Amino acid sequence: MTFDTHSFFWLNEPKQKKLQSESLEIVTEPFTDLWQRTYYRFRNDNAPMFVTKTSAPYFSFVVKTTWEPQGRFDQCGVVVYQDSEHWLKASVEHQ
């Protein structure tokens, strides 16, 4: 399945990426994440995101991933992002 990458843009563009018509590969830098207001006051808003805008009140999407975690807390996921205060992240994390 291909997707039109012309309507997408980067937030926090990663140094290492490989974009093709059927796939996107990202190698993130250490300590990048989306995380807000933990009880120990940790906040991070620097995860690389390849995003597109929509004005649709309802939408759906399908994501297929492969993932090779290299260390503890490595994550792979998807995000619905409005701004640094309003987002939803669904991810798996290597423990």
C-alpha cells in the first residue's frame, strides 16, 4: 500500500530517516519522546513525527510496524497530535 507523502511534513525531523512510497524508517536520537506532566515532573516534546493535517471530524488510519529496540525504554508507536499540550500517543516500549 502506498501513501501520498506530499501532504506530510516533519515535526522534530530526525537526522536519520528513509522515506519510500510504501515505508518510512526513522532512527531517533537518544532522549526524544512525547511525555507530559508525570508525577516526577518529567516533560519531553521532541519526538520525531511525520504528520499530515485533516479537517475531518472523524478519520481512520492503518499502521503496520516492524521494530528492533536497541535498549530499555525504546518505543515504537503512532500519535494524533494537535500541539504540545493536546496529543494522544499509542506505543509499545521495550523493558
